Amino acid sequence: MTVTPFIVKLLTGALPLFGSGLSNKQTHGNLDSSSWQNLPKFLPGSPLIHGYPWGLLQYKPDIVNEPLPNTGVTRRYNFEITPGKLSPDGYEKEMLLINGQYPGPLIEANWGDWIEITVTNSLESINEGTAMHWHGLRQYQTQFADGVPGVGQCPIAPGSNHTYRFRADHVGSSWYHSHYSAQLSSGLVGPMVFYGPRSVPYDIDLGPVLLSDWFHPYYETLVAGIVGNGTNFKPAFSNNNLINGKMNYDCSLVRDGTPCVSNAGVSKFQFKRGKDHLLRVVNTGSAGLQFFTIDEHEMTVISNDYIPIKPYKTNSLTLGVGQRSDVIVHGKTGVDANRAYWMRSNLSVNCALTMQPHGLAAIYYDEEDFAANKIPKSKPGPLINAKMPCQNAPLNTTIPITRIPAPPADKVVTIQVLDHLNATGHPEYLLNNQTGRVNYNKPLLRFAKQANFTELSNPEWNVLNTGDSKVVRLVWENRKVDPSDPNFFNLTFAHPMHLHGHDYQVLSFGPGEWDGTIINGANPMRRDTAILPPNGHLVMQFTTDNPGIWPVHCHVAWHVSAGFLMEILERPQELAKQRNVEKALSETCVAWDRWSNQNVVDQIDSGLRRFMERP
């Protein structure tokens, strides 16, 4: 794909009034994303030991539960979910907002802090439930705070609220998002930063850099088209690509009369000459694989998905939906620091459906250039067309600092993924010939707590019981189906595979079937999200040290809508001993049952999403 004429105009300065067409209020609502920059070393509020809230404790995340600092602090937030209209890229669209803003507020905490977030559902006018997931946390003994409706809670009913309470059990960068249908694609996302010991020194924490493929239709319209059949089927092409919730859009493409301004503006970052800047890069999108670069700057990658790694240098990052990388960028000096530069994120044109793949933000060294919205003239790297493989960086380049060898697995499950048309002509994903569903009125955690294995054996719940196993290995095979099959739908896609409650070891990924080779078995990469490539394999392994029932699913919103999910039932005999489970479930389920008895929950999709059934 070549650069569109509109982007050429933007890059060359031919677009008038660069970055001044809309106010921040019109694009972001109540958010000023510049407040995310220049973050502190830690938050005040707890006693300091040797100068830090975590004292001398070192952050060494592993697959067994490490001691957390006892800071004695609870960080409290209030989120109100409302419908609204904003124009993040100049095109005004119906959105779902958190506290009247997009993206949502930055959640900050020190390692070991407790966090309480009260979410109020003020969506009475549009009759929608909601729920919030805090991506990548272990949620040890707090699975009911993981935020997955139909698994660890019922949805938060319109007009009610729910308080999530959990620990900051990791250090680094992540995000939160709605786990109710595909609400995240209509705005319910935001960044999380947890401060703790640094694996590599740096000078300036420039905070979150959120990358988001952007869809102008409301999420229900998108999902209805994707899971439709026959002439009702409509694939979802992203309209744009945002960095920290901003980008320009070519409004000459608008045909329906929707208000649109072509020069809405891009996000801006202030660099300092000769300083080391930390960027917390997160793919908060709905579907697209992102390639992130900074013109004429090299990046040093120091962490992936909360896991500190041995630093390595690169000119580009590959991030599937849900993945994160912390990178350090050294500031220019001399005459090179008298210029402005483009930050870019390009949606893959091989592994995503997109009409405009190029995301841009501006980097300034000079404060006057920053204030004047000076147009960068920097040269891009080789990824301007984003024609790269649909997979992460090679596993031998990403080595965790904390060494944990891959133990032998006592349970190995091979899962064949098929993209399929069912008997009624609707697309669905089959995992070993079974699609996945949940019922919002019947959270699976309740059945797991009760040891109700009869209910959990319902094939639609797609539960994998790990039993007494200590180490589980999942071998994912992304198969290319036979085009002669009358139910053949299409070729395979890339799938960012997310396992809740765990940092799993990534033993292998690549084309074709797994040949049994473990990459860097002495210390394999650990993540909570890794890409299963098209027509290829992904091997993930985890230790069953976190009793619960944990979703594992593709993080492409539409793929989950088509049933791409399983549930991992882990150490159920210990789960039965956990306290506060029923109390936490009742806090959402009583209100949801009352509401859903009087309101039909349409079955527009299948997965961690909506399922029409009355209690």
C-alpha cells in the first residue's frame, strides 16, 4: 500500500492550519494527554524505605507469586461511563466515554499498592451494560476483580456501580478496557502505569503512547456486520490510526453529512537534548497489528508486557492488540536537535483491514516549535508501507532479565484454530471444533467456586480443566482450511493471544506446525499476550499457581465476538477455599439479573460478549 494523497499533504505541509482545526475539548473531551508526560519516579503517600516505597525489594516477575511490597496505600479512582460525541480524528462519532474523555484517565500506582476503582454505568439512555478489565494483572485471589462479564462477574447494569479492588502486582505499562462486547472500539480504553524498581536508568518518563486503529461506526454496527451472514456480512475496515487518541482525517471521504474537520491535530511530545526518554508504547486498538517507529531515532527496548528484558536496540516495534513495550529513546544533540521529527505507527497491511494505516505524532526539541505546531520534515524508516511479517520480534532477541528455565509440561494440549461458516452461514471460530460462549447471568467463577463440574462441562463454555497439572503447555495451530469445504470462510489471520492471570512462557512461534523446538529453553520470553501468526503456530506454557477460571482468547475484538475463546480452570480444589467470591459476584449479579429480567440483551455476538438468555 502506498501513502495516501492526504497523508502526503500532511507530511509535506500542504495541509493548511496543521494541528489547529479542533480544540482539545472537541477531540479528547476532558482529557489533556500532555499531563501524561514527565511522570514521577513514584507516587507519594507511603513511607519511604531507603528512599523508595518498595524499599530494597527487587522486581523479579516470575511464574510463581513473588512477595509484593506492603505500602499500606490504596489508590482510589471514580469512573463514570456515559455516551457522548467526540472527534478524535476530526470525524464526529458516537462514543462511550470515561469521565467525559477519550482515552480514559491514567491509572497510577506504586508496586504493591491496592487500587480501588468505582465504575458507574450511566448508559441508561442506550440500555447497555459494561465491565472493565485491567489488562495483564495476575489478580491473585482477586479474580472477581478481573473484569470479565460471564466469567468473574456479571456486567454492571445501567444505573448501578461496582468497585474493583486489586493489587498493583506488576511494574511497568499496561492499559484497561471494557470487556463487554466490543465497547473498547467505541472509546472505553485507558492507560495504566505502575512505578517500581527500574531495570535500566533513564532521565525522563514521557508516559503512555497509545496506538489505536480507529473505526468511525459505533461498535454494535461493526460487530453486527462481522458476525452477520450472507449479504448481512460486512468486514470491519479501520478508518484511521491514532496515537494517544489523535490524528487527522481526510474529510473529503465523508459522504453521510457527519461533521468533520480534516486538520483536527496530532499528539505532540517534548524531547530534551541529550536526555534518555522512556516511552510506554501500548497497542490499545481493536484489531490491527502496529509497527511503531520514530524517524531518525533508535529505540532501546527494555520491557515487554511487564517483563524486563535484556536491552536491545531496534528501529521498529511490532505490537499486536494488548501488547506493550517500554523503550528508551536518546535525545538528539547539536544541529539535529533543532528539528522536529515524526513519530509513526503503521497498521500492517498484511495482517489488518484498514483504509488509512498511517498514524502520526510530532516530536519537538524546541519549545517554540512545540507551541507553533511546526511540521516535521524528518525522513521515515523502511516501514512506511508496513509490509512486515505478522508476528513479534524473534524470540532469541527478547531475553528476560530474571532467568526462569522452561520446565517439562505435565499437560500438553494442542488446539487447532479454524475460521468457519456455521450451518446458518454465520462466521465463527472453532477451537478443536468448539466455539466459545459465556452467559452474562451465569459467571463461570461461581460454578468453579461451587465445584459444579456438571455445569462447567457445558461444551459452549469451552472450559479446559487443568486438574492436578503443575505445568500446562498449549500448542496453538492456526490452520488454513480447505477451500473446497462448503463452509470455508477465508484464510487465517494473525491472532494476539492473551491469557488472563498469568505471564506465560513463549516457547515457540512461526510458520506451519510446531516441530518441538523450544526457543531459548533456558530462559524463554514471558508475556501475557503473544501473536499466533497466520498459517502458523504459537506455543505457550504456564505454571498453575493462580487458582481460578481464566479466559484465554484472541484479542482482536471481532474474533472474540465470533467465539475465539477458552476458559482455563486452574486448581479448582483450592479455588473452593477462596473467600469473598460470592460476595463480589453478588455485587454485580443482583442488579444485572434485575435489569436483564426487564430488558432483552440482544445476541449480536457470541463470546466474552453478549449471549441472550434470561436467568
